[in-house]
Amino acid sequence: MSESFEQDPLRDPLIERVRETLRSSPGAKPDAAAMGRVLQAVWAEPRASFWRRLTDPLRMTTFTRLGAAAVAGAALFVGFLWRNAVTPSTAASPLAATGPATGEYPVQYASDAAADPATVAVPTQFVFENAKAKQVSLVGDFNDWKAGETPLVKLESGLWTATVPLPPGRHVYAFVLDGTLLVADPRAPKAGDADYGREGSVVMVFAR
Amino acid sequence: MSMNRVVSSLVALALAGVSASAAFAQGPAVLPIADVKARQAVEREISRAAAKGLPTQPLISKAMEGVTKQASGERIHSAVASQARRLEQARDLLAPSPTVAELVAGADALVVGVPASMLKQIRAAWPRQSVAMPLDVLTELVARGVPAKHALKQITTLMVAGATPTQIAGVGASVQSDVASGLAPDAALEVRARGVMSLLPSPAAQALLAPSSRGPRAPR
């Protein structure tokens, strides 16, 4: 009991002083009842508030330091959680984590059986035929129309392809040839463009 | 440096990190619009929308679409302002608490000419479920030439009868390919909606499919 008290990191300096005084009194015999009364009186004394101890470096105990560190950690955690909540999630910008398009079918999205089919990203293949183009990329509302972010790969047949996971719903897109020329997908229904007057294509994505 | 100062600095750093993280998340990124005045006007538009509580990502996306389509700065500004207005209108029509996906779908519906009142009717059909997919399908049907009134009726009937968003999306995709292969948009929608309806177990769906639904049965 005594040993565990000695090692207790939460020990109070005031209690320590009382203990030392009692120990050093000549002829003093350990009196458990008296010690109990003294300790009770000490604990009954009003203590500084948590905020006071946090802001007063001279009174800061090990416990307070640990508490401050915990508060800091919690604040960071909450901050980053909140940031994730207010910034677009990976569902909103599904291409962020996919890397360069490979033409391979990313089955990990399709096999997520527990997820809600109304929201889980669906692998969607885009195909474009142009043997003369040196580069083809996909732009659309799903990648913020960023040219070059989703390149298509050229197959030996001369077809270009990319498979990207898209959230279910209606998506408007187009292809960018050699970095500058924007063309609609000739194999897909057209999407009008009231804002810029440049026709695109539309794809309806849903879990089949 | 004492332990106390280290702890105090740690707390201050943590609080600064929280503020910086939040500020970075909400501030618009610098848009690659060559015309400086137009870029600043677009950024002001996005900030105004954020102040109204509208999502900024669809506006950034609209501006980037203009950049990729090599539109003038003035036109990009005009498109972003229009999109902000549509998002605000959609928010009012899809009240009380539409998601970002619903707002974007609502704005897209308004662009293709879906009457504003129809957004309210879609919300009324599914007050607690996301209406993003039904709105997307309504937009697509209207864009393919189905009269808005007819499209709305078929979609809300499916919604009320218990069709899932995936089933409703399937109707939209099927009509899309039917129209591409030459079927009339109206007829394609009717047949595809009926196909989904036959899969639904709800009494409302079965009543709609039954021959008696064409008119009241005469009393015996």
C-alpha cells in the first residue's frame, strides 16, 4: 500500500509534506485514525480549478500536463474529422484514389456487398476510337473537368479505354484529344450545354 | 524549455492546426482562369455562395468545365453565377435539408427545363430518402424528349410504389438505349416503367398493373 502510494504519479505535494512532518516528529507513532482525519481535512480544502491549473505553469502537475496533451490530441482529431466532413469525400471525387487509368476492371468497388448500391461507386468503362490521337483523356463532372487527370490507354486495336469508378447517377463527360481538342463521345447520347454551348455526352451509372 | 512551455506550445499548435485545417477546407483553390478580373469575380461568386450556405464544389467544377472548354473569363463568371442561382433555387424547392448530390441533381434538372414545381413534387414523393437519382432520371428523360409531365408521373409512381433508386436508374438507362435504337421516348418510358412495376410487391404497384385500375369495377 505504502509502496504503491510512493509510486503514485498523482501524489499531491501538500500531502507529501504532511506525511514528512508526521514522520519526523520525535516519538511519533503511526496513528491511522489521525492520519485519516488529516487527509480528510486536506482533501476538504478548496482546490484550484482545472483551468487555473492549466494556465498556471508553476502549479501544473503531471496530471495537468497529461490532460493538456490529451486536450490537444482531441482538438486535432476533431479538427481533422471536421475537415473531412466539410471537404468533398472520395465518393464525390472518386478518381482521387484510383491513380492512372489502366483499362483494368477495379473489382474492389463491385465486390463491396455491404455498401448501399445507391451510393457505392460503380466501375464504368469508357471507350473511344481514334487511331491518330497521341493522347486521350476523360473529363467530366466526376473529375471537375480536369484535363489530363484521367488518361485513357491505347490498345493494339487502336481503341482507347479507361475504367473509372463513378457514383451512381447521371454524369456528363467528354474526351480531350492531344491535350486541347474537346470531343463528345460518338457512342453515347448527347448532353446539351446551356452554359458554355459545347455539347458533351451523358452516361447513366447504376449498380446492375 | 521547460515541460510546461512545451505543453503550452503543443496546445497552441493544436488549436492553430484546427483553425488552419478548417480554413483550408473552406477556402476556394486558385482557379486557372487567365483573365485576372474574371477569376476574381468567379472567386467572389463562390465566396458569396459559401456565405449563403451553398456547396462550393459544384461551382468550382462549373468554373473548371469552362476552363477546359476554353470559354472566356466573362462566360465562366456568368456560368458560375447561373449555377449558384440554380443551386439556391433547388435548395428552396428540395427543403428541408437537401444533400449536395440532391442540389446538383436539382440544378441539372432546372437546366434542361424541368419546371421548378416538379422538384417539390419529387421531394414530396420521398420526403426522407435521397431524391438525387429520381431527379437525375427525370433530367435524362426530359433531355431525351419525354414530356416533363409524363416523366414526372411515371417516376413518382415508381417512387411511391417502392421502387429503389437503382431500379429507377435502370428505367432511365433503358429508355436512353431504347430511344437510341429508334423507339419513341414516351412509349419507351411507359414500357420500362411497367417492367419495373411488375417486380414490386407493394399493393399499390399491383393495383396499378391490374386491368381494374383502368376504371372502377361495376358493382355486382
